[in-house]
Amino acid sequence: MKAKLLLGCILIGTILTSCYTEVLIEDDFIEDSAFNTDQVLRSHDLWYVDINATTGNGEVPFLQRAFTVSFVNGTVYANNNIVGIGKTGNGLGIDVGYYSTLRGTVEIDHDIDGLWGLDVYAVNSNTIELRDPRSNTSYFLNGYQTNNFDFVFYDNINYLLQEYDAWEKVFTSQEGALNDFDDENFLQFSPSVFRSSIDGIGTPISNLQWDFEGKYRVYDIENDETLKTLTLAYDFMGNDYFELYVINDSTIELYHPDSETVYEFRGRGYKEYLKSGKNSIDKKRQKTSNPIMKVKRSRKK
């Protein structure tokens, strides 16, 4: 049986004074304490919503949209974009509502989605479960501080690619053989297709002429969490294959093994998903599972 909330030992040395943690090791007190529920929710700056771990057939809309949520002095914050995560709103994202705590329960009054009562369970020292008792749906959240939160770009690379209106080429290495991709200066990614343009660097996004549209796919690499591969399906040159690296939340690197050329692309036209409006309502995270490619990285750093 899983115990509601984190055991007192998890909190020792992190969020409470030594005199108070001595009281918290009593399980009955943890079960009955609304105050301790709040302390658990506030024990990490960011709670990353591991959408692939979700169980149940229901949905809590604001958790389905968010990459992270935070609980601070009665206010709920969320990062609905992967871009800017850990930085927007001092790292916590945007204010999306209010919360109060009961015994092992948090009541969230979301600005758009209304009132929700969620049970809070402990999974381990860095993970909590928020369960919607009405639909028997559970979300699993991993705790991080804002200064050690950088892995999510690779875990959510598909969303990162889609959060800009276009990716503009800003660098091409001198090393590498000439190839057709040298002419491609802009890329755009939607959930299902990519588009490319050979328009000149600096062209306004609104003036871009998209010369080609095709399918793309991102792959996970066996035993390498900081490498993805990308295939672009071009009619005139078949599938083009790249190693995909994240430099930061606005810059990616594409390494073309066939020509040994390195390209850098920078995002333009950031699509911000706020707590209201068309984008935030339509945009929801879905469980994703990239296919596995059994290759070794060939990019030499």
C-alpha cells in the first residue's frame, strides 16, 4: 500500500527545521496534516509532469498541458512551454491559479479549468503522484530545483522543434563535403510534417516561401540519452539523416554524417502557450514514444 505524502525522513534537512522534523516522523501526523501537505508540494521548485507515466483514462487539463507545475504560498505556476523552462517567471512559469491543502489533498482553483481536488501520494523522495479521484487518473511528478533542470529538452525534443514558427540556419561548418542541404536556410516542424525554405538568411518569417513539405521522424538512441537522430524525407534526395543535438532552448545542431557537415539552427517566432487563449486550449501533451535507432554517434566534439 502506498502511503500518502512523503515520510518525514525525506524532508529532513531540506524544508523544515530540525525541531519540526522530529515531529514529522510520526506517520499519523503526516496523514492528518494539511500543513505538511503544503510543505511537500513546496519542497521542490519545479515538479516535472512525466506525461508518459500517466495512468487512467481521464484527464486533468492543466496537468495535461504543463511540462512543470510549482506550488508557492498558495499560488500555482506552470511552464506550458518547453522553451524558456526554468527561466520564465523566475523559472516557475506563469501564474495559472490558486491552491489550498487538506489532509493528503490539494485543492487547485485553476484560472481556466476550475476547481480540482487531487489526492497527493509519495512515490519516492523526488516523486509524487497527483490522483484525480473522480476519474481515477494519476499524474506522476518528479521534483527539481531551477538550477539543475536541463534534461527535459532531450526528453521533449518533438515539442521543442514545434515551439518556433521557423528554425533559421545560423552556422555551417567549413569542414564537410558539398551537399543539397547546404541550400536549406529555414526549417519548420509541425506534429506531422516539416517544411523547408532556401530563402536568404534574415528573411522575415511572414515572407518565407516554403519550397518543400515532407515527413520527418525523431529517433531515440540506445544507451545515449543526449543524442537524438532526425530523418527528413525529401523527394529529390531521399531521406536525409542527421544527428540532432540541443545547444540550448533556442538553438539546435544538426550533424550530417554523410557529408560530415555541422549546421546550427536558431528558433524564430516563439509560440507561447499561456493559461488562456486558443493555443493553450488546443495544445496538450500526449504520451510519446520515439522509435529506437541502433547507431553510435559519429559527431566528433
